[in-house]
Amino acid sequence: MTPQTVDILDPDLYLAGAPHDRFELLRREAPVHWHPEPAGRGFWAITRHADVARISRDPAAFCSGRGLFIEDLPPGDMRDNPDVMIMMDPPRHARFRALVSKGFTPRVIQRLESHVRELVTRLIDDACERGGCDFASDIAGKLPLSVILEVIGVPREDQEQMLDWTTRFFGASDPAYGVTPEELNAVLHNMNAYAHQLAEQRRKEPKDDMLSLLMAAEVDGEKLSYTEFGGFFNLLLTAGHDTTKNLISNGMLALLEHPDQRRRLLDDPSLLPTAIEEMLRFTPPVYYFRRSAVRDIELHGQRIAAGDKVVLWYVSANRDETVFSDPHRFDVGRTPNEHLSFGIGPHVCLGLVLARLEARVAFEELLRRLPDLELAGPAVRLRSNWVSGVKSMPVRCARPAR
């Protein structure tokens, strides 16, 4: 295998986890690599930590507003939504982030800890009554969905519908879900319509929830428009649920596959904060995001032309040998740990405080109450080169939770 023949695009390559040997080859021999697409114009694969960080911090040269995915989407595809914050560029992005960040301050998020712990406890109780569960869906999936929906104010009776929408959105590239491009567009359209309905309700009757806070927030005398609100709702519903689900399921799988590190964590729970950062580094919830070159730029001797697609592979940057010692080792005590799983620069993840809180509380309770949790069958990964998801992960409780 050479840089000229390497493939990091085929979703089948990710069914057993990320193809780290291929990324290692590119980091070593072709850190700025032109990668062809079977049905596209090709893209630059950026695989080293320093380059991913540099490009992420330079929106003037590498913009977000021309697409987030490797594939070029047809006109009208709702995945290319200019009202979703992650696809905005300065100065609009700064104004929008200032508006919505009012609902994500550390003080606001910290108030959720007791509620998150209550939810985790209930999910563990349910699993133990049955002697086991599918960890990916019954615990890792239900916790962040319940939290984000209650935070933003979605009625409980609508939560199953939200779960269906997010599952189909992130599973669109997996044949097991059978989602056509037309059905995916319909999902996003329905999410937008639902968001607009909620926005109208909150403007008429504000409540003590994040939606009401966002509808009332102003920056320089401006409020969110209905379309901007719809874009942010879609981002909250998808990113606020699925990425945290992936963090918790991938993190637990890493602990089960590395029993020495789980024992280390059980013996010293003070390592949990560093363990969560290592879970994020070892298996990032999102493999990549795309930027587009605004002007001609040269990087490592390669000429990137204006308009070229530039793909930032966080999964590779997190294993960069020049940044992380023994990068393929899972180490719950790793420090420092400058992973890029939450992004860096203007688009650093807005919900990182909430994700860390949910993961910390979840693992505190899981390790305390289920120290002997074990796999009851193979974990099945999502067929995707974009998100690192676990579709199913059967576990059994070796003994009743205390």
C-alpha cells in the first residue's frame, strides 16, 4: 500500500474501527494528500495534528460554508443548510455563537448534574432488572437524548420521534437503516417544521428551558430568526445526542477491551477526567469535518487551489506520533492529552461542557454500580466514514448493581 493507492473513503473500512494503518502511512509520507472520489471531484486529506489545528483556526483561508461532508451534495439537499451554525463563517458565525452560547454556560450546564445522575441511575436499574441490555441503545443512547431534549424543552411524548430522526440521520450511510436521500431530506424537513412549531410556542408562552432562553436572547439588538432557530434545533438534536452517545459507548467498549485500564480506573476513580479525554482521543465521535479553500494555498509542498475540498481527519490527528507518545495505546492516565475531538478554533464544540458532564456522571455510576459489566456478544459498529458509532453492544451484569 502506498499513498497513491491508499483508500480512507470506503465506509466498509470503518466497520472494524478506523483504518489506523492507512492514516499512519499518510501522516508519514503524504500529510497533505489528494484523494480521489469514485463519484466526486476529490479532496485533500489532512492527517497531521498541527495541520488540522492550523486549518481549523483559519476560517479566512478555509471556510465552512461550502459543505461539511466529503461528498458534494445536490442543490436543495437540507444537509447543506446555511442556517446551521457549524456551516457558518465570520462574521455571521460569531454573532450566532454569541446568541446561542447563553444556553451553554458552565453555570447553566452544572445545574443539570443531579438530573443527569438520576437518569443514569434509572437506566442502570432497568438494565440490571433484565440482567443486561444493549448498552449502545439502552444506556449510551437514551441518556444524552433524554438530557438534550429536556434541556431544550421537547415534550416527553415526542422523544421517540426525535430518536427515530437522529438515528436515521446518522445511519444514512448504513444499509441496515435503508435511508434513501429523499427520506433523509424528509427527516431534516420534519425536524425544521417541528422546530418552527416549538419556536412559535415559546414566543407566545416562554418556559424555563433553553428554547425560551434562545428565543429571548439578543446580541446587538438582534434575535434568532425562525430559520436560524430551526438550524440550531437540528444541530442540538443531532450533535447533542449522537456524539455524546458515541463518546459513552466507545468509551465503555474501550474499557471492556482493555481490562487493565478499567481496573486502574476502578482502583483510582480520580483518573476519570483524564480517562474521558483519552476515550475522546482514542475513538473520536466524529472522524472528520470538511473545509473549503478560499484562496490558493501551499502546504507541505502541495498547492491547494481555491475551491478545493480540504478534509480534516481528527481520527488521524489524535494518533499523531509527534504529539502523543505510544499513540495506539489506550491510557486512562494520559496527560497531557491535546486531542482534537471537540475541534479547535472558532468552531470548537459548543456543547463540550455538557458532553463532559454527561460522560463523567455516567461513568461514575457505571463503574461504581456495575464494576463487573461484561460483553455478552460482539459490538457492531456503524458503517460510516464520518461518525464513529456503535449500533449494538450487548452486555450483561455479572452481579446485581449495588
